[in-house]
Amino acid sequence: MCERLGAGRLTAIDRSPQMVEAATRRNGAHLDKAEFLVRHLEDLDLGERQFDKVFAVRVGLFDRERERAHLLVDPWLAPGGTVRAFFDPPTRTR
């Protein structure tokens, strides 16, 4: 995604330190326009920031409690901003 940002910025959030570490490594060439934070959505404080787009990928809260999840992210949406949630259960390998 970082390659497509143009002048934009990416803020990526995951509750797993391992996932954030992996994302930071994969996007090392783009750290000037991306940040990767270890946080739980319920505890997230982004201050006055506003976002044009919020993507929630495999965020269980958006699947289990959609309305609550939207209430948590709505304060950070810029006017006209959108939220897109994508959820598919992880596949298990043997």
C-alpha cells in the first residue's frame, strides 16, 4: 500500500507486536510516510488526527460488533472519510 500513497501517509495499527514488527520490516523503504503502532483498537488514542480512509483487515471487532467498532473509529474520520472492513477467518494449515 505504501507505494500507492503518493503524498499521503499510512498509520497501521495491530495489537500484535510480531505483526507490527513484520509490517515495519516489509515496509522499511517507506518509513518516511508510514508508521506502525502496537495498540488495541479499544485503547487507541490518535488525538486530533483525521483519516480519509480506514481499512480494517481481519479485525474481529468489525465482524462481531460492527456498530461498536465504527463508533471507535468514527472520531478519526475526516469529513467524507470512509471505513472499509474486510474479514475472513484465517485458514488453518496442518
